[in-house]
Amino acid sequence: MDDFIAPIIFAAIFVGVIAAMIYGLVSITRRSTTSVDPGIGNVRRFYFYSVAFVAVMLAANGFALFIGQTLNSISSNDVISSSRDGLALGVAFAVVGLPLWGAHWWLIKRYVREYPVEDQAVLRYFYFYGVSAVSLIIGLASAIGALRWVVGVEDFDGASWGRLFVFVAVWGYHLFVIERAGTTSPETTAIRRIYVYVTAASTLSIFAFNFAQLAYLLLSIGYDALVKTEALISEGVFSERGRGALCFAIVSSVAWVTHLYYLGDRDPNSMLRRIYVWAYSLFGGTVTAIIVIGLTVYETLEWLIGVPEHASAAFHFDFLPGAVASLIVSMGVVTVHYAVIVRDRASHGTEHQQSSYKGYRYGLAAIGLVILVSGISTTVALLLSVLSGINAGESLAGDRSSSNVVAQIVTLVGLGASLWGYFWWQAQQEAFGGDSAAINVLPRRVFIFGVLGVGMIGLLSGVSALVFLVLRAVFDNDFTDFFGTLTGPLVILVPVLIFLPYYWLVYRTDRSLLPRKNESIARPKLVSLLVTPDAASLVPVLEKALGYKVVQLLLAEGKADMPELGDKAFKELIRNITEAPTDNVIVVPDNQGFRVFSHR
């Protein structure tokens, strides 16, 4: 049991430390615009929460050790003499840790009542979600160990049950307290999001891997029964390997569903949620499916037109159970998370979902382009190899490697062209279908400039290498295996010369459809704003939006009612000023809004 708890704990601590460092850097660079009540102060706050963390972990380990050793004693029918040292150590940890945690926890709650700002302290959320994360990791590992005994994979270990009871209770209590309080600032919200989505991603990975193991074991039985003389029943879902995978799948699925659907649904517009759903789950699941499809197509073509390693079809296609299992899991991950996207879109609008979909689409187009370029480069290498062999008087007929390379080329070109063509066609349809904003979105610019940058580097390196090889052959008057020496630069230059000019034209077309810089800047006007002294803060806002100075006219008598200025009304005000027929404009507020008058 302990041999796989330690790696999980150390991996989780490593991820947590990296996340904390990233968060700390962001927090340091964030500028605070408002003064905040210091409360009890950072030093005292750090003391209380750090001691509380150590104390609760000490007490929890003590209770877990006591329960585990007691269960082991009962199971061995030796309640008195067995594990006496372990019981004593557990009691010692508990009687020291529990009062220490209780005293500090009582003081923390008192300070929260006296200083409302303490409920917003970042250290408070680090404590709660830190305890929750560590307790969850130990609880999940212990639950897996306990289930492995239930299904007969391991001998009884009371330590697993003790840790399971105690650390799940600690996790549930701390998570209940902090979730009921809710987050109060961007910083505390960020800590919660890191905990929720790092946990969701980690448990999803564990579940997907072990569910794929179960699917593979089940499918391999059917495959062996259909095409082989003997089915490997010992490696089925009821084998030790299958029962172990089942334990991991059950425990990780419970944790994953809890964090994604219960905790994650409370924060649907989170950036980390979109990264988890789109980049990690949808993109990762789709890429996995693409790899599996490519492998299956290649192996099939190798059997049909190449020279397979195995003469028997049963052994050649032995990869199919694993491929189908991976495809089932990857498509299941995509389907489940697409349902999450549909639900978020129906409940909370489409703006963020649309921007995330653009990144997903351009990412798949980039993968398709890489696969297609690999296929073209492989084709060039094969042709040069054929020409070099013909020049040397060699025959490549029946060559196993050449036949298999043809299968590889068909797979790469077919898969890459389909993937790149479909998603790039979608992107082009959106960009030139009336949505001018789609031309200048960040994913499109990253994709196009990425292709242009890599293409220019390839062009420079390929041309340099080609010129060097040609000049060396001319100067040495040695053209032996000339085509073979050109393989390196030409496998780079051929795809570059295909796609670099095309994407340069795409870039030029995009630029021509965007408004010119001087057209987007409104002509400066003499704008005067009639305001009361308490509304003078509107002037710098107008100046920033217009790009030039605004004259402030204060009312000498009377009072002008300042209307509410929402985002839509503000944009309309800016448009009315810039579209005014003269260069002299006065803005007058009334109870219905802002009226713009032109004068000479």
C-alpha cells in the first residue's frame, strides 16, 4: 500500500508548490488600489494558520494510526500484545495534535468574528484548501488500498482503513466550512480554482487510464476468443490487474465527479475551468483519438500494401483491443466535457465558450498541419531514396522498409490533410463570413505567425544547407549519391515552399481587411462636458476613450442630473461625439442621458 501512496503525495505536493509559486508571482505584481484593514497582521496570521495546519495533520495521523493498529490487532486476534508501539504512538500524536489544533482554531474563529477582514485573508484559504488537498490525496490512496483488500488483491491493512476514515473526515470538514463561507476576492477565488481544477484534472487522468485498462482487458478476451486458439482468461477484468484497475477507477471517478460537477459548477466562467475543459479534456481527448486512428490506419495499410512483421493477421492486429479501448475512453472524455460546455453555454452565455472554441479549432488545425507536413517530408525522402537507388543501379522492389514507408505516407497525408483541411476551412469560413472580428482573434494570429515564423526558419536553414551541398559537389566534382545528400534540406524546403507562400497570402489578406491604423483614430475635436463637481471623474474616462483632452465646464448654479452610464450608453456617447458634424462639441447631461450638441 505505502509503495504507491508516497509517489502520489510527492507528485501532489510538487504540483501544489508550482501552483503556489505562480500564484505568488501574480499576487506580487498585482497593484492594490484600495487600502485594506490589516486585521491581525500577516505575521500573526501566518503563525496561527501554519501551526493549525501542522497540528491537524499530526492529530489526523495519530487517530489514523490508532484506528489502523487497533484494526490490525483485531484481525490478528491479538488485541493486547500486537502493535503496542503503534498504538502508543497514535495516542501520543492525537493527544498532542488535537488540543493544539483546537486552541488555535478557536482563536482563529474569534479573530474572524472580531475582524471581518480576516475572512478574506489569502492565508486562510491557503490553509483550508491546503488541508483539503493533502487530506484528499491521503484519503484517495487509502480508499484504493481498502478496496484492493475488498476485491482480494491485497491482504488486510488496518492503516488504509484508519487513514480513510480520518482524512476523509478532515477533508470534508474543512471543505464544508470554506465552501459555505464562499470566496471574497480574486485572490481567494484563484486559490479555490487551483484546488478544484488541478484535482479534477488529476483524478480524471487516473480514472481514464484505469478505465482504459479495464476496457482493454475485456476487449482482449473477446479478441483472443475470436481470432486466437486460446483466450487469456487470466488477464481478464477479474484478474489481479483488472481488479486493481477497478479500484483506482472507482475511487478516482468519485473524486473527479465531486470536483467537476459539484465544486466546479459554482464557478462556470473561470479561466482555469475553460483551460481544464477545452485544453486538457477536449483537446487532450481529441488528440488521443487522432493518434489512435492514425496508428490503426497505418497498421491496416501495412498489412494491405506493406510487409508486416507478423505473417499471422491475429498477431499483427493484436493492437486493436488497446486501440479501441483508448478510443472509447478518449471519446467518452470528449463527450462528457462537451456536455459540460453545452450546459455552461446555456446557463451563462456564449462569449467565453466561443473564444475557447477558436483556440481549440486552431490548435487542431495546427496538429493537422504538422502531420501533413510530416507526410510530405516523408514523401520527399522516399522519392529521393528511390532516385538515389536508381542512380546507383539498385532495385527497391519488394523492399520491406519502402513498402511500409508508403503506408506511413498515406496515413500521415490522409490524416493530416483531413484534420487541417476541415478545421482550417471552418476558420476561413468564419473569418470571411461577415465576422470581421474573427480575423484579428488571438488564436488566429498565433497560428498564422507561428506558421510564418517556423516557415521562415525552415526556409533559411534549408536554403543554406542546399547551397552548401550543391557548391561542395561542384567544387569537389563529386556527384556520387548526390540525390541522397539533398534529402536533409529538401525534406524541409518542399513543405515550406508549399505552405509559407500560402500563409503569407493569408496574412496579407487579413491585413487588408482590417481597418488601417490612421482610420481607427478619430479626428480630435474640441469637446466640452457640462458637469457638477461631484461628477468630474467622468472627464478622464472620456479622455481615455477619445484619445484627446476634454474641457470640463462646471455649473455655476443649479444642478444637472447625472444619468447612469452603462457600457452600452458609454459606447453610444463616444460614437455620437466622434460622428458629430463639427469639431466643436458640448456634452450636456439630463435625466434621460447625455445629449451631444455641435456648434461653430
